[in-house]
Amino acid sequence: MIKAAGVDEVTDATFDAEVREAALPVLVEFTADWCGPCRQIAPVLSALAAEEADRLKIVQLDVDTNPETTAKYGVLSMPTLMVFRAGEPVKAMVGARPKRRLLQELEDVI
């Protein structure tokens, strides 16, 4: 998995505690080692993790090693970015995007 700096990794086992029970909104990147666009968005997520740490938690989930969570949320394409608030998914976006566009798309959920 392409690890974005400052972004924690979650698994099927830790997903509920790290994401669904988090106090802040959580942006989950469903990612995989073989995913080219995932490599493109990694620096964007690292920058957001640093800049928005007081408003948003960002984590990554490797779809190849965590099939249960991937299937539960119907994730079929990588990267899928899903925002959870109060334990529920409130927004989903598919594909890499530049930081400015991602911030615009997140405005209504953080």
C-alpha cells in the first residue's frame, strides 16, 4: 500500500474504533498497492492530514488485505474516498483529484 505521510492505516479489525467511533469526521481512502491514481493522491492526502488535523482525520484502508470493510461499503474502484461523520458514511468520491478540488468537495462535510 502506498503510505501517505501523516495518514494512519486502518484494518477490518480497527475500522469501527478508528473511523466509526471517531470524534472528528474521517476521510477514508480505500487504496491498493497496484493502484496508480492512489499514488497520485497520496501527497494530497498527506498535505490535508497536516493542514486539516483539527477538523478532519484521514486514514487509509488496503482493500486487498481488508475485504470485509471494502465489501460492506460497496467499494469497487480505487481510490475511493469516503467521509464518515458520527459513524455513518456521508459522502463518497472515486478517483484522484487535486487538493483544491478535494477541499471544495469536502466543504459541506467538515
